[in-house]
Amino acid sequence: MKIYAPFLIALRVAGYSFLMFVVAEIIRFDALYPMEDGYYGEISFTEFSQEIILLALFVLYLVAGKRFREIQPVTNLLSLLFLASFIREFNFIISWWFYLVLPVFLIFLYLVFRDFKKMRQSVNRFFSLPVSAWFFSGFLITYVFSRLMGRSSFWRLLYDENSYRLAKAATEEGLELAGNVIMLISAIELFIYIRYMKSKEQK
């Protein structure tokens, strides 16, 4: 299986473009039909989509590590990052969410300690894969850029005190969802690569 054959690349570009179209439509839908807690609140399709994708990323990276042992120390840590992010999304109904994240953080530290000798090789292997660019791009958008673009001080430059919050929420939540989808693409690409490697080994 030639994973970088022109037809397969075109097929993936079309599929991933459709995913980004879905992201834009979800954000638009929440603007057209806001739910009870207002535009882009915790109860919205944008938020629901983020939660579903984070849970999927937790499972996918966990499974990917089991299938590709060379990068398992890294994928284990990434899966825990997504699990912690998933739990954090429910802070609006669970005020003590930190105590749920704490065990995840302790497991994270335990895995770093346990796999410390393997970590350097695993990190080098993971970031030598083309898929790591997808992951790193999505990570920067979700965890860095969306937060920077969500700063109230910036939006007050463009809107008055009474109207800036809607534009701020739409931009920040939309970017976060887009970043999550790009990281989901990274997981899909990782599984494509793993399948490619397995097929090469069998030949």
C-alpha cells in the first residue's frame, strides 16, 4: 500500500477538507440556533464536538501505542493529556474536576519515570514521522493560539464592552475545535502509517 500515492493523497485532502467544512458548519449552527445558556456556552454543539473528539483522541493514541511499540511511551502521555482535557471540559458541572485530573497527572508522572530510558528514543521516533506535524499544528492551535485569540483585552479593541464577548467566544471556541480536528487527523494519519508499516513487515 503506497500511502503517499497521488490518488490516496487527493482522497485524504478531500476527506480532511470535509472535516474542516463540518467544523465551520457546527460553529455557524451554534450562531444560528444558540442553546439555553447562550452563544457558544458549555451546552453547544461546538463544545459537544470538542468533548467527543478529545475522548476519541484519548482512545486512539492509547491504541496506537499498543500497535506501534516504538512510540508507545509518547502516545501514552499524549493520551493522558487528552483525557485530562476531556475531564476539564466538564468544569461547568463538576466544580471539583481538579481532583479527577489529579490521578491522571500522577499516572502521567509515573509513566515518565517508568519509561524515562525509552523516552528519548520514543520522542525522536514520533517526531520523525510526518504525522507529528499534524499533531503539533493542532496542539498549537488548540492549546496556545485559541487562548491568545480569546483574550478579552484584544476583543475590546474591536468591540465595545457589551458586544465583544460573542466574537471572542466564537473565535476562541471555533479555533479550539479546529485544532482538535487537526489532532484527530494526526491520529488517523498515524493509523494509516502503522497499517503501512505492518504491511511492509509482512512482505
